[in-house]
Amino acid sequence: MSYTPRSKDQLAQRVARDIHEGAYVNLGIGQPTLVANHLPAGIEVILHSENGILGMGPAPAEGQEDYDLINAGKQPVTLLAGGAFFHHADSFGMMRGGHLDICVLGAFQVSATGDLANWSTGEPGAIPAVGGAMDLAIGAKQTWVMMDLLTKTGQSKVVAQCTYPLTGIGCVKRIYTDLATLECSPAGLRLIDLVDGLSHAELQSRVGLPIAA
Amino acid sequence: MINKIAPSIEAALAGLQDGATVLIGGFGTAGIPNELIEGLIVQGARDLVVVNNNAGNGDSGLAALLKAGRVRKVICSFPRQTDSHVFDGLYRSGRIELELTPQGNLAERIRAAGAGIGAFFSPTGYGTELARGKETREINGRMYVLETPIHGDLALIRAERGDRWGNLMYRKAARNFGPVMATAAKKTVATVHEVVELGQMDPEHIVTPGIFVSHLVQIPRVATQAGGLKKAA
């Protein structure tokens, strides 16, 4: 059987489908920001940006950019009616204090029990930079990861134990990938769904770890 | 009569000593007090410890202060950016020290300093290399890392509007670290684009009460990205 991996937009759509009405959500830098384009019509979701915004709206029209109104990736955004500004300690208090419902992050590796590695490849000589990654990873009620399941060389990014430097321990609840959606727990991985044409057995052999049905 | 409005940036920054810790507000293009950073370069203090979310972009502002060799150490969360070549060069050649801190711990460490907290346990970073060597504790089944406050000798922040008592309002996401840093330094200097009479700002809208502000300097609104606006409002 053959299968087609989810495209980046299809993956974003898959994540967006699981976001509920009224959720306070932080979308990490990079691929997770695509989720905003696919939120189900007709529901209200409030986006948080670490630099002190709730109710963040889409990018402004060309010429309307205001560089006092940017997102965590430093790109200009807009504010929805009902949105609010607050300072950095409050913003990270919202995360750390468990007030955000969902945080969607990219990752280099996730372990079966939900350890996350997404801030550093540990490459010698690289300049380390963490930003809000560690705060986000452990703060939200649910942390979801969105990534390709395999590296460019075909190795699974879902692993028994992360080899890259950790961002947080046991913090990832779900992994949305181009091939399958998985749940992490202290007991290991569980399958939520997989793309058409890919068998459970083949997925397990790609990941190299047991995945409960 | 209280009048915190300084005649110039030079006057507001006078007396800064070598070795001082300087908290500098801003995140990305928003809220960076570039005029005050330029004032620091002119003022001449050396051996500074700078606390900012980043470690400078391009060749101006914080990057220029670094390039002038005034900074011994940077405490920040995200030094590496596409145009952070000044910091990158200094770091790689061992001419600058870096204390990397998760962004929320950075904000809270500054908040703790302003609020008189001796130290606090944060769950952020537990089990990672950024918590290495730090005291940890299990509280109600969760693991935490002991984090210490970051006190400033000087805080430099960018606000939008202020009065002679030092009350401040901010503009949009340019607020970021400003209100927190203002509380955590022995001396806080803010730039504002507009100075108003006492009572003209609705007391319900004042974000930083003047008790946290030492000096205010009025600067023109610059219609550049770094100034916070692409087009003047």
C-alpha cells in the first residue's frame, strides 16, 4: 500500500480541528503559526503571544504594519476587538500558571513519555538561544507538538529518549505529524490516527517503538 | 515641586558607574529605548552587565553598545538572531559572557527583584541544562528550580506618554519588559513621545506609577521600524 504524507497545511488543519471553542492558545514560532489559518469557522479562539498580547489577529494589510504590534517571531500582527496588552511577567505568568489551554510547538525530538527537545541541537560552537520555549513547554494545560515524523534521513523524531538537549520533561501530550497523530503518556505512545494507506505495523516499524492502538 | 522630566538624555544618565547592571526593555522592534542606549554609549560607563531579552540586532542600539566594548556580560533569553553578528562575534571570541535564561524566568527574576522577593521556585527549565547546578525542590509532586532575582542599577525603558510625576503609559506590545524592569532598578529612565499635565492620563490607565520612575525624557516619534512605527500615527 502507498500513502501520501500530510502537507504542511493539511497538518495545520489536522491540529486546528482539535482546538475547541473558547480555547486560549499559543502557537509557537515556525510551522505552528500555520494553525491560525485553519481554525474552524464559527468558533472563537483567543491567541496568546508571549510578548504581551491576547486576542492576536492576522497579519496586517501591506502598508498597515505597526512595529509596536508584533508577534513572538517579531512579525507585524493585528489585534482583534476584545484583545488586550500586558507586560512580560504577566504574559509568562499566564503560561506558567496553567491558564493557557493549548500550546503548539515545533520539535527536534519528542520521547514516548513526552519529553521535549526543541531549543538546541547541542552543536558545539552554536550560540544557545532558548527564548520562551521552556516556559511554553511546561506551562499550558496541554502541550502539542507539530512536526514531520521522520528526519530528512528517515530517522524517527519520536524516540525512546531524546538525544538533543531537553526543553522540558514529560510535558508533551500529543504529537501531530505528517504521517500520524500520537498521544504521549508515562506508559508510552498511543495511536490517535494515521494517514490513509499507512498500516499501524508500518508506522511502528518507522518509529521503532511500540504504539498502543 | 516634583519634576522628573530631565532636560536631556545626558542629564538623565549622568553618574552611571562602571560595572553597573543595566536593564534594557524591548522585544524585537517594539519598546527598545534606542535613544537611551545611544546615550549610554556617549556616557561612557564600561564593564556593564546588560539585561535584555535579546543581545542586539544589526549595528545600532544594543549592538552598537556591545561593539563599543562596554558590555562584560549579557543576561538574556534569545541572543541568536539572523542579524546578531556583533554579539555572535564577541561571544565566539570569548570577549563577552552570556547568562542564558528562559524568557519567563528572566521576566520573573526581574519582577522578583522589584517586589523584594529573595528567590523563587520555578518549574521552567527543570531537568534541562539551563538548570544545571541550581537548587531544586519537589513541591506537591512537581519539581521546581530555585531562581534568584535580577536587580538593576539602572533600567532604560521606552514608554509612550508620561507626566512630571513619572507616571507612564505604553503603546501596544511595546509595553513588554518595561513595567517590570521599571520596578527592579535603583534608577529608572524612560523615554516618552508625549508629556502631559498631571491628571491628564486617566489614573485607571496608568500602567507604571511614578514611584518606579526616576527620570523621563521626551523624544520625537521617529517614523522607522526601530522607533516602533513604520508610519507616524
